[in-house]
Amino acid sequence: MRFIRIYDQGHLVDAVATDLQRNLFIGGVLAIAAMLFVLGMGSGAWLLGLSIPTSLLLGIAGLYAAGQSLNLMTLGAITVALGLVADDAIIVLESICHRWEAGDAPWPGIMRGLRDIAAPDIIATLTTVLVFLPLLFTGGLAGLFFVPFALAMVFCLLASLLVSLTLIPLGLSLLRRRNVSGERSQIAVPTPPRSSAALLRGLRAQNRKVFNYVLLQPRVSLGSCAILLALSIAAMSLASVNFLPLPNEGVLLESFTLPPGTALLDTQATINSIIARVNGDPAVAHKPGQNRLGSRKRLYRARLCR
């Protein structure tokens, strides 16, 4: 007896893992570039870029401590969490910079800014974490997919909270510098560059218009929200529900069962007939290499059934 490997789904896992790693890297670069574009390269802005990989690495360390590995589900969760881990650091940095702009000294400004935003920062992060906690109690086959995903999200979000409350204030405290005249220590507050200042002013103006309209027309605003909610619920009925999306493996698998006691020659003749009919199908005739591979797979499956 000898075994011939003619069907292997390992290449699908490798391809998906490669795509996730590439998308994770591209997403991280874009997130950091967007923050630097808006805030500039001034003092403190680079800490936001540093907080993203730090939070993700701490989240991966939490996965390792929980006995999980970097697989398709955890990599997917880390990619999703990429845009969330920067939120905590942004609001802490902005709160501290706001205290400096108000005239506070460096250390008092850091402590006051952190105290002002610590409670909302913790509550907002824990609220997001609580959304994923029920997934940790999913059992059966579904739990094999959702538990690693939920753990990766929870660890990354908690790591971002820890980084925002420790790394950001500590990093800003190390950026104190004296001016030329030797006066008291000052902090260079990050200011948006000219390229993004105009964009930010335009976004603020549009946001103010929408906010004023909502205040002036509360009934219309609530009615619009109710209509959008109803349309969203109706749209859910149009979406198909599957446990997992069907992958396109690029192969054809044919499985059949002959009556018990069928002779081996009759089985071989049936296989040859199926192969000939499939190879003659115009839908697959333009892929001769795939036809030969598919034929071998169908032959193998037929022998297993026999």
C-alpha cells in the first residue's frame, strides 16, 4: 500500500495568513501616517505611532500567556483591533496637551490631564471589551473560532488602555525642555501642520452644521435614525447566513458510491467515464492542468468510496 497526496488545503491557510500579515502591516502604516498627518511631527505625536505596535505586542503576549497561537482568527482580530488601540492614546495625549495650552506647567499638566480623562478612558475601553466577553463562553465547534478571536480583541484593547495610562504620560514627561532664556520648563504642544489644518477646519465646520441642525430639528433627527434602523434590520434579511464562507479552492471534487460488490474493473470504467465527461465540459476545458489534477482527486475519492 502506498499513499499519494493529491489534495491539500494547507496552501489556503498559508495564503490567508500571508494576506493577513500584509494587511496588518499596511493598516498599521496607514494608521500611523494618518495620525502624523493630522498632528504633525511635533513633540508627543510620535508617541501615538509607538503606542500601536506596543499595544499589539502586549496583546500577542497575552495570547501566549493564555495558551493561544497566532492563527487565522487571532491575526484577523489583531487586524480589526488595529484601528481601536490608538483611540486611548489619542484622547490621553489630547487631554494633556489641552492642559498645557491652558497654561499648566509640564508635570501638573500631565497629572491634571490624565486625571481628567482617566475615568472616561477606562470606561470606554471596558465597554468595548464587554462586547467580546460573551464570545469567550461559546462552546462546541463555534468556540474554536470565536474564543481565540475574542481573546485577541480583549488583550489588545486592555493593552492599549495600559499603554495610554502609562507610556503616553511617561513619554510626554520626558519631552520637557528649557527655552533659550533659561525660564521654566516648557513643552512643545503638537500643532497640526498646514497641510492638514485646512482639512481639519473644514471638517469642524461641517460637524458644527450637522450638530446645529440636530439641535434645531430633534424630531427629524430621531425620525431619520429610526428609519435607518428599520432599513438596517430589513437589509439583514437579504444577507445569507453561513457558519463559514465557502472558499474557492480552484478544484473540482466528485464523490460517488457504487453498489456493494461492484467489480474493480467496473469501478475503473465508471471513473473513466466521469473523467471524460468532465474534461469535455466547456466550462473547465480551458484549464487542462486543473482537469488532470481534478481527475486524480476524483479517482482517489472514488477509490476511497469503493
